[in-house]
Amino acid sequence: MSSDIDTGKRRFLTAAASVVGGAGAAVVAIPFVASMAPSAKAEAAGAPVRVDISRLEPGQLLTVEWRGQPVWLFRRSPEIIADLATLNDQLRDPHSQQTSQQPQYAQNPGRSIRDDLMVMVGICTHLGCSPTFRPELAPADLGANWKGGFFCPCHGSRFDLAGRVYQGVPAPTNLVVPPYHFLGDDVVIVGESAEGAA
Ligand code: FES
């Protein structure tokens, strides 16, 4: 189950978390917000969002809402992690030197705290559309070198599985990594850095 909410500016999945698995692109929805409890109002106002990632398998994407924006949590496999470094010469800012696009603790090759989990605001840095998840390897429309990533249907910007923008597309910068931290292995708090983290 998922809800498609029109915010007036952009459309994206919310209210339920969507999980898209592997090259088969099977869509499985996992109820994420069970009820509109008072905490839902706090979250809408910008409070951090608690996300259970215990069922997120490698290759799957989970979408949650934070501050009215989609935030993606993507589980990377060892192969996907290894592929990231091979893309550097095709990217505009492979080493995340644009410091406005991520917290300091995500200024690393995976743009993440943990290599196996990408956390990213799912809004294109060109004009604000929400890119689509394209995990397939070398699909006909994205070319033989495509190793999975995100494609913005509005004007064709492309991003890899660390949210890094390709060269030669309209989006000027990498996708934004929101502040986040872990509570144990399986819970992510989106919208808040760990105490003392920059
Ligand atoms: S809004 Fe994404 S390419 Fe223009």
C-alpha cells in the first residue's frame, strides 16, 4: 500500500514506505506510518524520523518522509560499494567537495556513515523533481555503463548509488545527505546528527 500525495510542488510516495527490490523491480509496500498519532504532527513539523531498517535487503530502497521531503534509505551490497569507485571519472563531484550537500561525517566515498546504507534526500538538485530509482545494470535507455542509480525524468539528470551527480546533466550538485545517525544496527534516526557530530 502506498499513498501518492501531491504537495503542490512535487509528487512522491509517502505515508507508506515503498521497497523496490532488485532488477525485477517488484514493488513491495511495507506499512510505515501505522496511524496519524500526535507524533505524526511533530514529524510533519520537522522532527526526526525513526526508521527500522532490519528488513531492508541489499538492493532495496525504502522511502520515508522528513520535513515534507522524501528521504531514501538504500541498502548497498558489497558489489555496489565496490562499483562506486569505478564511476569517479564520470562524476561532477566524486569526492563530495561541495560541503553544503552532506554533513562532514558523510564526506567520504559512500557519502554515508556506514558503507552498506545510503541515506539521501530524494529531490533533484536541478529544479526539485523526485528522481526515479533505476537499480538495473546497463538498461537500454541509460547505456552500457550504467551501474544503478537514480534518473530524474524532468530533465535527465543522473545520480549514482551514493547520490553523486554525473557530468553533462543539468543538476549542478550531488543529492543532499540529511543529518542522521544510528541507534544500534537496525534503527536510523533521520533528521538529527549524533550528539557532537558535525
Ligand atoms: S529537476 Fe531533475 S533534471 Fe531538472
